Amino acid sequence: MREWIQYAATWIGLKSLGLLPRPVARLVGASFAAVAYALRPPLRRAAMFNLNLAFPDWTEAHRKRVIRRMIQQIGWMAAEFSQFPRYTRANIEKIVVLDGFENFDVARRRGKGVLFLTGHMSAWELAPFAHALYSHPLHFLVRPIANRRVDALINRYRCLSGNQPIEKNKSARTILRILADGGTVGILSDHNTILEESVFVDFFGIPASTTSGLARIALRTDAAVVPGFFPGIVYAVSIVYVSNPPLSFRAPKTRSKTFSKTPRASQKLSKIMCAQIPTSGFGCTRGGRRVRRVKKESTRHSPSSLPPTF
């Protein structure tokens, strides 16, 4: 029964937002996100802790302003997601403007596949959707939602533009096959990772665990790694999606250096985006608790001692 109630609430919310004009949907989405945030004290504590960790010199008032804008961004993203059935190749250029598309095009022409590196920044759901409507569909890694009906509903929206999901727990062989065929795989690499599958990199001065999976795949397949981010959703009609030049992944002489150094590039990009536009980050996650744990245990779990991801 609980699963059906959750599904019904999600379905009604998406369909209702989708019926509204885009500006109105964004206003309603931002208002709902603000209410949801206000009713969840754990989220408020996590957001303040994370910003204090990353920006210790900020005043509390400054952090609260950033959090309010961040919550607004999340509400806007929900509204954009609800509008997916309306977006087509004919109108996507009025919604999303690609900046630096030549970087992806150069990487694609190498013929060894492309790994699109991004994170939970701004309208991260809109990025791959728009990319597909620009005639370049891709596969993307997803973590299944516990409620299978909600998971199916969300994935139906995600795939309306031609993209295909890859279940994260069964991804290695699928990714290798797609890249071998010259395809594109989108990976959001800013999630915290369990100690057994992580390496430690500096993130705002804190040893933080991150996945080495993308680096391993890039080194194994020689696929191009292209970073791409939305700098932030704004009130303007168009949203700029920025593709950056491909990253260079070189295999050092020793195994330990290979998997301790290569993920730093992706974390550096996330750090730059958070520092430049902190309101675009998803700072209400509870990853801060893990950062504290990782910080305490980082001396006992060096990157060189961690086992392979796959």
C-alpha cells in the first residue's frame, strides 16, 4: 500500500507540474521544495554542515542565503523534469543552449567512446535529456529507486528523448560494450563511495572518498572523458549547458598511483563548480557525515590498499 501511495503522489505531482506553463511550473516547484526543506530538520543540518565544511569563512547568514538559492534550484529542476514530454528537437534550442559542443564532437570522432563526466549540479536531469534531443542520445548510470513503480515512472521520463539507463549495480560489462561500439555513457561521479570501493582525494581541504570506476574504465578503454555541467538554472528562458575539453588520463607506472591520482581530476571539476556557483550544488545530502567518518579513517585506509571496483 505504501508503495502505491508513493507512486500516486509522484505521478500526480509530475503530471500536475507538467500541465502548467514552464514559468509557473518553476515557481510551484521552488515553493514546494522550500516547504519540503523546512519540514525536514535533518536536511537543514546536513546543508549547514556541508557548507561549513567547504566554506568555513562564510557567515551563517551567507550560508543560509546560498541554501535558499540551492533549494530554489532543486525546485526548478523538478519543474524542468515535469516538462520533458513537451521538449522536442524543434524547441529544445529555446530551452538549452550548448556551449563547447565541439569538445564532445572531437571526443566522439575518436571512435573509442565517450564518458560524460558530470555531477548533481543544477539541472542534472535536463543535461542528458537535452543532449539526446540534439541528436546525440547516450546511456547513463542510475541508482534504482527503492519503489519500483516510481523508478519505472522516472525512467520513462528520462528516456523520452532516446536515452537508456544502466543500472549502477550491473554496469561494468555494459559500459565496456557501449564504449567498444563508440557510444556515450554519462556518469555522475560526485556521490560518496563506500571505503572498499573508493580512493581518497582532497575536496575543499578534506579527504573525501570518491569512486575510481570512471578512471579505471577510461584507462582500460581509452575512451575520451568529457566534463559537462550546467552552471546554474536562472530565470532566463535558455539554460547554458557547458561541455569542457576532454580530460587526459595517463596510466602511471605503479598500480596504486593509477587509482589514487586519476579521480582527482573529476573531483577538482566538482570543486570548481561548487566554489564558483555553490547554489547549483546538491548540498542537502547526508554525505557530510561520511566525510567526517572518512576523515577519521583515512589514515587507516590508504588509496593504495583499496581493492579494484571491478
